[in-house]
Amino acid sequence: MADPERSPWQKEIKESIALTMIDRFSNIPLYVQVYREMRSNIESGRWLPKQRIPSESELVEAYGVSRITVRRAIDELVKEGALVREKGGQGTFVARRSTRTGSLR
């Protein structure tokens, strides 16, 4: 039986983020690179409003960075209003209307 927490878009999102390259030799902090990639997924429409984004552990695996790095990128997107964390561990979702200007560009 299929996992009810999984939907077809999540597999597609996971595959699309797996193609992203994080440059460990760049002067740009890793969390900023992850933030930018996640922001791009929102702005391009790959991640749609009210959709659950991949879990922190899935993002860690896809980007090849630490959980702290992913969490910091998510925190920035939450501060901007681009993402919303649901209480009770339900997940993190794209906001109904995301902001268009990012503080870490």
C-alpha cells in the first residue's frame, strides 16, 4: 500500500532537487546556496502554494549538506513568509502567497 504521506509531486520534487549542485568551495555559505535553490523551487512553480516540501532529512540527502544547514535555509524562508511550518510535526509547506524578494539573494 502506498504511503499516505507521500504524493506523486514529492517524488518529482526530490528528483529535481537531487540535480542541484551545492558548491562546497564557494565563498557563499552552504545555507545560502540551499536557501537560493529552495527559493528557486518556489518561484519557478516547482513547489506550489500549500504543498508540503520534502522533509529535512530528504533535503539533507538531496543537497548533501547537514541538517543544521537545511534548517537554517528553511528558517530564512519561514521568516520571509515563503514557507509555513505546521504545528505538531505535520511538515513544512509553501505559503499560499510567497514573497518575491529574498533577503539572501
